[in-house]
Amino acid sequence: MDFDSQNFDLYNAASFGNFIRLQDILSLGECNINFQNEYSGGKTPLYIAASWGSKNHLAVIELLLKHGANINLTNNAGQTPLYVAASWGHFDVVNLLIKNNANLDTVNYGRRSALHIAACRKPHLSTWYSKNGLATIINAALRNMPNSLKKYAKYLPNLDDDYTDLCKAAIKSYVSDEAAKIAIFYSEFGVVAALVEAGANLDLVDANGETPLIKAAYNRHIPMVQFLIDNGGK
């Protein structure tokens, strides 16, 4: 198999969260861990894995980082793996990348940082998840609501009740729009909190002259707005 084929195999294994296949490819030592797929806007294997939030993809991300993947390499739009994880509300992925020293304040070509996109209103979440299933976002919310998010209870007064409702929703064959909104709401807050706690710059202004706090206000995410204000956001 030629070098380019190995690179595309690596990319596809990362995209599908196929840990075993990824291990096999990396063991051959015949691929570029930082391969940028020209057919997908310059995304790397790490970037495409970070755009998903499943446990399989978390394992893939850890393996790629262990093998030296560049955590801050951007796609053609100037977006890092941290940025794309934040844009999809993947709290667990964001935390993993932060722990591995991802640059918190890299900005894309619209001068948006990961914190900007985390605070933004993201209609693509509801649209995508309604078509492709809610297991990933709901499972992540259920993992984090009684644990990582508990310390933010003063901003999230309905946390316990919402957790109970989401637990009930998770066992049904059909997940309601309301359950989806709950999961997305807490995932968005978790990502913002993780970035701020890690030291993300709250004062960065994007190409529209807006800070993360302004984005959160447009999002009408009141707990997020209050959290950002309490942490110095303007």
C-alpha cells in the first residue's frame, strides 16, 4: 500500500472512531500523523476525530496524541481540533484537548476563538442531532451533569431535575426535542466553563467586534452569560 493510501486510511479510521484499525496503521509507521486531507478542507485525523464526541473517538484522540499528532494544527479555515470540538459541544473532547495543552486562544479566519464558538448560538446542533441520533450528546451530558457540572450548580438551579428528566428520556426509543435541548444546553455550558477555567481569553474580539460574552448574550444562555460576567467577561 502506498504512502497516500495509508494516510487516507489513517484519516478514515480516525473519522469512524476505529481504534483497532488506527493502531494497526500507526504500527506500520508508514503514514503522516498530521496528514491534511485536501478533500475535506485540510482536516487532520486529529481534527476529524475531535469533531465527534463518542467514547471511541476519545480513545482515538488519545492514541493520535500519544503518537505525536499536532494538537494545534489548523484546517484551511484556521480552525483547530479544540475549536471544532467546542463548536459541537463535545465537553469530554474539549477537556481532553485542554489537558494535553491545546492552545486556547487560536483564532480562525473570522478571528473567533474556541470560546467564541462555544458561547455562540449553534442551530446546527439541533439540526444535525435530530437527523443522526442523540446518543452522543445525551450520554456526554449524563456523564457530566452529576459530576463535572455539579460545581456550577449556582448557575444551573435546575441541574438535578433536568438530569432526572434526561435519564428518563435516554431509555426511550424516541428522544423528544426538549430532551435534546437539555443535553445541548448543559454541553454548551460545560464547554464554556472548561475553557474559562483553563484560562481562555475572555476579551478576544472577533471580526464582528464581539467578545464571547456578547455571543452568549445573543445565544440567550443566561447561566452562561452570568458565568462569563462573574469571571471578568465584558
